[in-house]
Amino acid sequence: MSATNLPAIRTCRPAWNKGRIVGQKRPLRPKHVWAIRVRLEIANRARDLAHFNLAIDSELRGCDLVKLKVADVFAAGQVKERASITQSKTKMPVRFEITEGTRKSVSTWLDDPAMIGSEHLWPGRFHETLHILTRQYASLVRDWATSIGLEPSSYGTHSMRRTKVAQIYRKTGNLRAVQLLLGHTKMDSTVRYLGVDFEDALAISEAVEI
């Protein structure tokens, strides 16, 4: 008698995104930025404060931010006012401003004993890694968001990249400026990245009187 063909029984695994908020991460609002800065200053977390401030100013992707070297932002005995790096993804150069507050926090971090002899701005915590990894940076972002009561799954490394440019676009409506700051090669990428829609276009139009 032939054996009955029974359907294979597979273990039902939960979806990888179950309970998570997926999709584009939100930029931080100005009040969030200042709240995080104050907490890091009070806690005397020089490394985190410098990292947070430079992430906001530079608008770099996480993969580029973690690889920054001291020479990229420091020259002639002081932190540069403007810096330039070649992006890992596009292989194109991008420039960014380093504001006064960020220069001060980075300078403080460079004077820390942990930075003696380090070539990288964010050295790895273990000898086998020259600099921190992107996933370690992502963990820092979650900690920063959690510290001021934000939902950590709504924010990520791209939140840091989008924070300043979102404010620039909101105040000026200048997509070309945002494109240059982000180092995008196509305007379509910038539009999608900012989540620009028809309502945004109407708001800009209504603010202009002729």
C-alpha cells in the first residue's frame, strides 16, 4: 500500500518587521536636537556630543560618518570650518560646514586621552576595528532618541542625515541646495529622500506673493 503524500509542515516564523516601524525614518526636530545636546553635555559624554553634532552638521551617510579621519576635520591645530570627503556610495566629493558649536565639541573630543594616536575620529572599541561600525552608530542614534522619550524604531542614522536639510527645505524650499548638501546626483533622489509632495509645493507657492 502506497504511503499518503502529506504536505510538508514548516515552522511558522514571525515576520522580520513584526512590531517594528519600517519605512523612511523621521528627521529630528530642533527641540529634539537641543534636548539631546543638553543631556549629553550634562552627562559629560564628550565623544557622543561631538558625534551627534557632526552627524547633524555634515548630513553624511552613516557609512561615511563612521569612517571620518581626524585629518578630514582637523588641520593647522584647529577644527576646520568646512570639510570635504569622497562619498563611499557615489564616489563623488561632498562638502559640509562645521558650525562653531560642533567645532568646539569636536575639539574637546580630540583632546580626550582616548584619541591619543588615533587616525580615525571615532576609533573602534576593540583593536581589530579601526573605527566604529555603522550598526554601532545606529545603536547610538537609538540611545539618543530614547534618552528624550522618542520612539527609537522611528529614528535611525538617516534621521541624522535628514535633520538639517529638512529644516533648510522647510525654510527656503530650495531643493537644489539640499541636493548639493546631500551629494545626490539626481534631483529625483532628493525629492524622494525629503518626501516632498504636492502639498509641500502648494505651501511654497502660497508663501510667495507677486
